[in-house]
Amino acid sequence: MKLRPATHEDEGRVEAAIHTLQMALALLTHAGCVKTAARVRLALSSAKGAQRHVHTRAFHTTKETK
């Protein structure tokens, strides 16, 4: 299966999503919302996996164009 090329915008969007989730986690933890914070922690883990995939797509498409 061929990977769809990742752009710098894709990397930036994922980074922004991770930053937003980190801020939400901090606020929810401070507010004592334990269950919601746990769900956001899972979402953050998933977003970090997506970040690795975007990086891989960017690396492979850059490598193929050289």
C-alpha cells in the first residue's frame, strides 16, 4: 500500500492537536475531572501515535523524491 504524502501542514496540525490535548488534560486534572482526564490521556496517546505516522509519511515521501 502506498503512503499518502504528508505535508508540513499535516505535521503542524497534529502538533497543535497534541498541544491542545495537553492543555485540556492539565485543566481537567486541576479541576478534578478524573474520568474525563483519563479519556483525554488516551486521546493524547493516540495523537502521539498519529504524529509518528505523519512523521513516517513525511520521511518516506521525502526519501522517494530524492
